Amino acid sequence: MHVARKRLLENTDAARHGRVQTDGVAAEPLDFDALIGGWRRAFEAARAALEAARYDLPGEVGMRRHRLAEERAATARLLDAFAREHQTKRFLVRLVATSWESKRLLGVPPDAVACVFNVDGVLVPSAAIHAEAWRRTFDEFVSRHIERTGVPLASFSVGVDYPTLVHGRTRVGSVHDFLASRGLTLPDGSPDDPPGTDTVYGLANRKNDALLEVLAEHGAHAFEGARLYLELVRDAAMRCAVVSGSTNTRILCERAHLGTLIDEYVDGNTALAERLRRKPAPDMLLAACRHLDVDPARTVVFETTAGGVDAGRAGGFEVVVAVDRGSAAPALRAHGADLVVADLGTLLERQLASGATTA
């Protein structure tokens, strides 16, 4: 443990400069959620080992428990200093020191067996990634149109066009709506049209390529607290599925380092293959339960929109949690959300504040 704490100090010092160096090569910035989660798992494994040895080594266990508690406290202090310096959520550091049951920390009912998460707005800020991919796609089309016709055409606005013409729609539907907003039409073409072809499917396929470009250039990250929450779901022996209309959901979650914590994906490909209706219909959420082989009545769903909350209620889910990163809390409650939180980290903080004990 002492060697590991030295490594933590070294990594913390490197993180002050934005990136951690490994053998002279710049690595990704230190993931604070992953750091806390790794230490928590190590301490919980050590605690479980001591518990298993309490009958065989009664004299030794008491002393080692004391030393383990000191290690946890010292590590929590180091992490707290790191969190303070980097202005991140210090409260979550208490997860390193707690020996409370994982399910209790999640704030889910004791009989819950699974969690189903909407990706965008709950786990990953993917809307910005999709918006940038659409901007590239439509701006390329607009440039070609102006060059060919000489007629001015408004470019794609991330702030105006994305929420009104794209968000929550299929790729083909988004292309149709954008073209209609500019008074244009294009032939539908074929699903196999090369990306960038001036057809509806050609633009839709170009958006898919653009999304992969954006991920390759900038990667993706999970919201603060999201990875810790998924790790606790795994520790609580609960099943986990994610739901998204995107056909690139899997790669998005993997780039955000969440892939190993997710059991099932219900995405745009699943929706097409299983002919699932989009929210507020509960089809995709219920499909997630089928893929997990769990009962919705013992599953907690996490959504961000009124339509998502409606889908959770219509699907008969045990608890519907709404994540509100703006000012939609009253509307989300009006649609039937059992709980509204700012993010998953806040939910963990709430549970810790409600009485988690320390080792």
C-alpha cells in the first residue's frame, strides 16, 4: 500500500501539468473517477480478505484492520488534496474510506437487480460530439451547394439547428428536416450511397463517418461520477444496460472508458433490427430488460427528458431517476420522475451524506 501511495503522489504531481507521463510518452489526463474507483476496490478487497480470515487468524486480523483503516484515511487525505487543487468533487473521495454496501450507496431499492441508463446526458456528454459531426456534414454540403449554384445558404447552427432539427431523430430524419429548413430536397438514394453523396442517405452516411472522425480526434469522456456509479452497480452484482438512438453507442462508451462496465447495448442498430419505437414509447427500455433477462419492475431507469421519463413510467420500471443538467426538474417531476438529480455523482454524494459509515 505504501508504494501505491507513493505512485499516487507521483501521478498527482504529473497531473498538475495536465497529463501523466509513462516512459516519456504523454498519456491521457488522469481520470479522477477511475482513481477513486481503483482505490476503493483495492480497499474493499482487502477488507473482504480480512473478514474471511477472522476465524483462522483472530489475533492478526484486529491489528491488520487497524492498519487498513489508517491506510484508507491517509489515501483519502491525498485524494482530497488532489480534488481540492483541481476543483473537482471532493465529497466522492469518501468512497475510498467507506465500507458500506454498494447497493446502499447507489440509492436504489434493495430488491433492484438492474439499471438501464440513457447515454447522452446521464453517462456521456455525447450531444456535443453528435452536433460537431452534423456540423461538419451539413457545412460540407452547404459549401458544395453554394459553389454549384451561387445561391447563399445558411450553414448549420449547433445552437439553433441541432436541438430543433436533429436531436432525438434518426440520421435520415435529421437530413430531411435540415434540408426542409433550407427549402431544399434531395433524392433519398440508397442506404449504400457513399458518404457525402448528395442524397439523403449519402449525407446520413457522411455523418456517421464524421462522428468517427470526431471521436478519433477528440475522444470522449464520461460525466464526473458516472464511472464510479457504474462500478458500484457492478460491485452490487446488478446488471447494466445502456440505451441510445445512435448506432455508434458502443464505440462512444468504449472511448469514454465505460465499456467494461456495460452488459448490454440497445442502440440505433437494435432499434432497426427489432423495430423498436423511440421514446416516449417504452420499447427501447423494455428491450434493454429483455437483453438483460430482468424484470422492469425490479429495474431502475435513468433518463434526461420528459419523453424518457414517460417511457420509464409506461414500461413499469421500479424507479425512474431523471438527470437534469439545466432547469427542467419541475417538468421531469410532473411527468413522473421518482427522483431528480444533477448527475450521478450528486446521487452518490446524497447517499454518502445520508449516513455512510467509514472503515
